[in-house]
Amino acid sequence: MFGKGLVKGLQITWKEFWAPKLTVEYPDKQHPMPERFHGKFVLDVDKCIACGLCVNACPNRVISLNKQKVGKKQYLTDYKMDIQYCLFCGLCVESCNKGAIHFTQDFNMNQYFYKNIPLVLVRREAPAEPLEEPATGGEEKPKPKPKPKPQAPKEEKVAEPAPPAAESEAAAGKEGQ
């Protein structure tokens, strides 16, 4: 038994020794990643409208976002992902209707300290309240002009046909006498 296992192991080793090498010297060379590779997340803050669809789509509740309403617009103030629980399923990317979140080709997301594991994509303050226009004396905003009401079509008077020229001369002659 000891001899058969040793011979079988050496046969596999000898066979693999002459096979072409598939190892890549990692830091210097990297394998090309497929186009649809699920790597590191990137958030385009300018496109994000803080709707929360990505938060609702995540099956493990990895994403947490905070937003602040300023005037009539919502501003994204905090966007954090607990990457240690992420499945990299891509449901958050699919659910974003503005295309604000997407994957990159970067697969190296290792961290040395546990506190650095959560991926903080946005952490900012919301802008200050928009300044209200000061009330100016007695001036008011001009009101829009009302649209004219449609009028009923007017009935046109039908003109009587003019008398022929000969008859009008005869009539004029009789009047003169």
C-alpha cells in the first residue's frame, strides 16, 4: 500500500512537471478579467438621487445610506457597504435606475484591520439651505395673462345682389325728372 500510493503520486508529479505552466507572476502580470466581473463597487455621486432602490434590493442588507432633504431635493450624505457580508450578486447594480453604482475590474479589496472592512463610498455634508429671496417692497410677481375665451363665429349678412347697370341708369333718370 505504501509503495502504490508513492508511485501514483510521483506519476502525477512527473506528468504535471512537463505540462504547460498556468501560473502568472501576480504583481507583475494579471489575468484579464471578464467584462462582467463583479469587483469593487464604485458610486457616481452626481448620478445618485438617493432613492434607496439599491438598499431595498440587497438580500443581506449590506448597504446603508443616509440622505438629507434640502429644499425640494434630496442629497446623499452617507453611503456605506459592509463588504464582509456582501454576496456580490449585483442586484444593487441592476436595481439602480440611474446607473450610479457599478462594479470595477479591481478585485483586490483586502484589509489588514477589521475596522477598515466597511466600504465607505460617500461621506459628506449636505449643502446649506438655499437662500430665500427677500421680499421687495410692494412689487409682486407679474401674473400670467389670462387666455382669451373662444368666441362664437359671427353670422355674416348676405348682401343683396346689385342691380344691373342699365336698370340703375333708368332709376337715376326717373329720379332726376
